[in-house]
Amino acid sequence: MQAITANDGGLRLDDHEDPVAGPGEVLVEVAGAGVNNADLQQVAGNYPPPPGASEVLGLEVSGTVRALGDGVDGFAVGDRVCALLSGGGYATLVAVPAAQVLPVPDGVDLVEAAGLPEAACTVYSNVGMIAGLRPGQTLLVHGGTGGMGSHAVVWAKALGARVIATSGGERKVRASQELGADLVVDHRTEDFVERALAFTDGRGVDVVLDVVGADYLAKHLEVLAPNGHIAVIAAGSGQKGELDFGAMMRKRATISATTLRARPADEKAAIVAAVREHVWPLVADGSVRPVVDSVLPLAEAAEAHRRVRDGEVIGKVLLTP
């Protein structure tokens, strides 16, 4: 098979030995692979694969089942699937634990489905499972047009929540509105705390999906409603900040911080099962859809990374073998 690995801060496309579906695994012939910021961080040397994971880049794919390992049921050769990976997605073939595989519903484009697993599992595990967002509550999403943020907007609206999104510039503000956000704040020119408090009549937001980290910690406590939750999934502004416990206690606030890639297999399986139960019906009926910016050949992975790094994409950038 062909696959891409990180090479001295760049990308290298080479021939590799074909993977084999081991016990409990599914071998997928890749139709599409999602590009995530984590891939860029791996190339930069900041986010190495967890022990035992493939050195090949890529945390999510879609495709068709080529073979089944011993003990696998619920899937058959030829099935249209997508999958959450610890690595190995930028390739023509990948072996993945069956518990991390999801069926691609009818009506969903097979290549575009590659943009769903990482975002759906990250957003639902943090905003749904940990923060417990419910219909009628308000979610604040930073980076409302990014790979994670765009999915969060679409999913939360399908759930019945109100969504406030931050985006940078007129083009992205308009895109966030088109995705369904109830309020879009241009973070380049507007104060999201002021606008969110006005929008909620001073109450604040129930959940914050935070990709900013340290610089916004005080602002998030200010904008949070009583009993609200801050779900940190990235720390773009830095990993260390000052936390006002008094403000947290007065609001009875909670905060969580997670990554997905290095979680144990049983935790990933539980997340994928929850996504299949609670999110996948919304994908099947069209309420939640992949948000895709562009699709490039595998050989143009460097260009795909450039687009993600520049931050001007709307949704996911995908690669096809």
C-alpha cells in the first residue's frame, strides 16, 4: 500500500507493507482520510503517536471493508464504513479495531464521511457525555468553521440547543450563520463575552467548547452560566493559565480537559458506541452532515496541511488515495 509518514518536519509518501486485520479488527480500503490539526502537530514533533500506534499519519478514514479479523461480527466485506484511528489513515489500506468502526448511512457520500469520526467522537464525548448539553441549553463554540467547531455547531443545533459561535472575518461569520449558529461573533472585532451575555439576557452559556486555552480562561468563567461547564479540547494560546476558584465556586462551574487519540481502547469503544447511538441517527436522517472544505489527492497532503495551518478552511480538508 501507499502511505504518508512524517519526515524531518515534512511529509513522505512511500510504499509500505499491506496491513492485515488481526483478531477483532477490520481491514478498510480507504476512500477518504480526514486532515486534523493533530496531524500537523505530529509532523512538527509535538504530538507523537501513542505506544503501538502506526507511524502513518491520519486519525480518521472512510472506505469499504476489505477483510475481517477473527471474532468480528456486525460488519461484512464490502460494507461502507468510517472509523476512528490512533494513526494510519493517510494510506490506501488501514486495519482498525472493529469497536472503532461506524457504518456510513445511505445518502452520505463515502469520501465525505471521512470528515465525521474524529469530530463526532471528540465533540460528543466532551459536550454530550461530559458536559451533558441538553436541548434548550446554550453552547459557545470557538472556531465555528473549523473541523471540530463546524461539526459542533451542526450537531448542537440538531440536538435542539442554541449555539453561539466565534469566527474571524466576514467570510467565516457568514459560513457559521449558514451552518445554523444562532449568534456569530467576529472575534477580530467584537467581544464574545459581551455579545453572549446580551444574547442570553445576562444568564450566560451552559457549555463552552474551548480550543483556545489559557488566554480565554477568565473570559470563559465570566460568560459561563450557573452550573455551566468548560470543555477544553485544545490549548492554542498556551497550556498554563491562572484559574479563579472563587469565580468557579460562585457559579458552581466545572471544567474538563481531554484528548482522544491516546485513550485506552475500551474508552474509545465506549465513545464510538455512544456516538453510534446518539449522533448517528441524526447523520442518517440528514440533520448532521459532514462539513467539507475541499478534497485533495493523497500526494497533495502537504497542500492539505497548509490549508489547515492557514486557518481559512470551512470544515474539513480530506485526502483521497
